[in-house]
Amino acid sequence: MKELICIVCPNGCLLKIDEKTLKVEGNKCKKGEEFAISELTAPKRTLTTTVRTAFKDIPVLPVRVSGEIPKDKIFDVMKEINKTVVDKTVKRGETVIKNVLNLGVDVIATSSKLFDGAK
């Protein structure tokens, strides 16, 4: 049995999951069961970080992925982000890297500071 704390809703249920049968106990809702099974079979995460810019006054821009990515792809996505230098002004929500690593998610800006503050 593996134990997990569910992070999907505020209940924070202590889940026990049989790794062979994927039977889940301790969940107060269906989301807990889905979370536990997903966490054992195909864990995903949201990534937030910064990307370099070409602007002296604002050397980095906060970004995030537009959806969850496979946990085992985090370092690969970070390599792509680290290769990138934003050289134009962008607003919050604008795409910085489209369809990163063909994962079906974009890397997007989470601040308009570059747009507002760049000269």
C-alpha cells in the first residue's frame, strides 16, 4: 500500500492505494480516487519558473506552462526554457514557447511587467 495526501480539493484526504490493483481507500470524493491512480500511473505537474529576456531593466520574466506536463518531462522542458531569451515585449498570458516539446502545452508569460516596463 502506498499513502498519498490528495491535493485536488481542500479536504486533503489521506489516500491509501494498492499499487497492484489500484484500489483507493480514504477518499471522500471521486476526484481523490482519480488523483491517486493518476499519481501512480502517469503523474503530471504544473511548472512555473522564469525565462531570460534581452531587456537590461527586466532580465527575467515569470512564466508557466499552460497545462500540466508529465512529471518526467520537467527537466526537458526546463532545458527548452533555459535556451530561450525573450527579445520582444509580451503581456501576461502571451505565449513565449508554443507547444513546448510537442506536449500540447505552451509556456506563457505570467506578468505584463515586461510589456509595461520595457524600453
